[in-house]
Amino acid sequence: MKVEGRHYRTIWVAEDGWTVEVIDQTKLPHVFEVLPLKTCEDAARAIETMVVRGAPLIGATAAYGMALALREDASDDGLERAHQRLLRTRPTAVNLRWALDEMMAALRNRTREERPAAAYARAAEICDEDVEICAAIGRNGLAIFEEIAARKPGERLNVLTHCNAGWLATVDWGTATAPVYMAHDKGLDVHVWVDETRPRNQGAALTAWELGNHGVPHTVIPDNTGGHLMQHGLVDLVITGTDRTTGSGDVANKIGTYLKALAARDNGVPFYVALPSPTIDFTLDDGVTEIPIEQRGGEEVSQMTGRTEDGRIETVSIVAEGSPVANYAFDVTPARLVTGLITEAGVAEASKDGLARLFPGRAKGS
């Protein structure tokens, strides 16, 4: 995707051939800054502090974190330490575990001398695979967009999304935004309602920023506006991403997604989830009870950062002093509220049978 007309991925290897560079998403939308990662600990902290975020990008960063670790210690102990350190960074996104398992499989039986180069090669493959997966998600989602648009010829297609499932959450294209970009590039009149997405404002800060850079018409709205828009026929479909989806089709995504799905169901608005297959956890059946929900620091709720009129970036407190804060990072949308799961292999019904048809042999008990 583009930043001021120049194509970027969210993660890449620097010109020195080993430093890993990422876009510091904590600085957006006010400052575009590239951050170098030189150690495994750098990669782990980048994931923990949400310099990088989004399930696919977390996985890609963890993969490169393993490569960085092996530059310092390519022994079996070094490999295991890096794996365990990176695995602890974020509990909800299953791509993290998937990517680390892929790295271990590629490295475990290699010699110490072979491991560093092999690690960088496999991490690069994981990134390239993610780009291809997201492009395929975009093509499959585009068909849905075109079908809905055909029912209202000459009118704008209004899409509502929650949080950031854009290219900033992946290596390129995004998941929920991939069909948006493809529809826009194809000339479809598409407009995106962007939930601000408290806490952290990842919709207002990230989704709006990347849509604006690509020239996609959009409007930022408070999180609790979506239901009103749906009641008045101003939303044609909802599309979100996910950090983990169970084998039965339950979806864990940024807190507030469940409420959007409820509003969509009440108003007859299609609710789609776009996801790469590594985000599917076929070992789980009941997302509400089995998916671990990360609880983050209260400062993400009690504080906000923005640009002042004189150009300074300031963080201010918005909660009454002494009031406790709860910060659940995700919620689970039950499969019964999901119209369809848009994957690289096609669009699946949000059910065990639907996913098993698209991914035979991976379903639990198959």
C-alpha cells in the first residue's frame, strides 16, 4: 500500500541485510517513523508495546525476532529461549504461535551455522505468503462487494469497519480492507465508515490514515454510531478482521466487534469477517469460554494522545482521578452472528462444517 505515493510493506529487512525495520504504529497518524529492530528483545517489545499489531503482522515480527535471536545465539538453548520469549508477548492472536511453530519446524533440525540464514529465509517466506493470502482475501471479498453494489446501481456502497484490519495489521493489503482497496482501485464507488475504536483509537489513527493515503473515501465515527447508521439504511455491509477464529466460526476481534454484530443482525445488515487461515484455531470450539482475552494497562483507556493546535504531541488524562479502569482488549462474536468468513480459499459459512469444507483435514477430529 502507499504512503505519500510510495509503496511500503509494514516490515522489511534493511539495506544492511539483517536489521529488521517496521513502521512505528504508536506514532501514527501524526508522525510516520520507521523503527529498526536489532535484537529478539527489540522484536518482543515492539509486539508488546503495539509498535506493531494485528495478528498477521505480529506473526511476521515474531518470525523475524527468531532470526534476530539466532544472529546472537544459534544453539538449541538460544532457539528455545527466543521461542518462549516471543510466545509470551501477546496471548490472543493465534498467528503468533503459528509463525513461531513454523520457524521452529524450519530451524530445529539444522546446524547452528545454517540456522541464521534459514531463519531469515523462512521469515521472508512468511511475509510473502501473508501478502498473497491477503490479496486472495481481497479478491474473494471484492466479489461480495460487487454483488451488493449491483443491487443499488448508481449509489455509493457504504462499508463499516471496526478497529484496524488494514495493511498496517498485515504485511500488505490488509484483511478487511483488502476488498475495499480492490473495489476502489477497480472504480467501484465505495465509502468506509471508520469506527474510532476506543481504546487506542486504532480506527481513527490507523485505518483512516491508510485509507486517506490510498485515496479511499471514508468518514470517522464514534464507536457507538454504527447502530444508528444501520437503522437508517446507511450501512450496506460490515466487515472486520479477527485475531483468532475457532474451528466452529466464533470470532475474537477488537473489543466492540460483538456489539456491531448484534446491531447488524437486528437491522439485516450482512456482517463479514476477513481472515487468513493461520488465524483459525481448529483446536478450539467455544470462543467465549476458550479464547484467552488479553487485558491491557488501564492507561490506554484513561489517557489519550493527540496533536495540539501549536503542533505538539501531548498525552492527557480523560478519566476522573482515582477511578479504576478495566481494559479488555478483545471480545468474541458468536458464529451465529457472522454472515460469512472471507478467507484466501473462499468464503465459508461461520460453522465447523463451513470451515471444514474450505480446509479439509485441518478441522478438529478430522
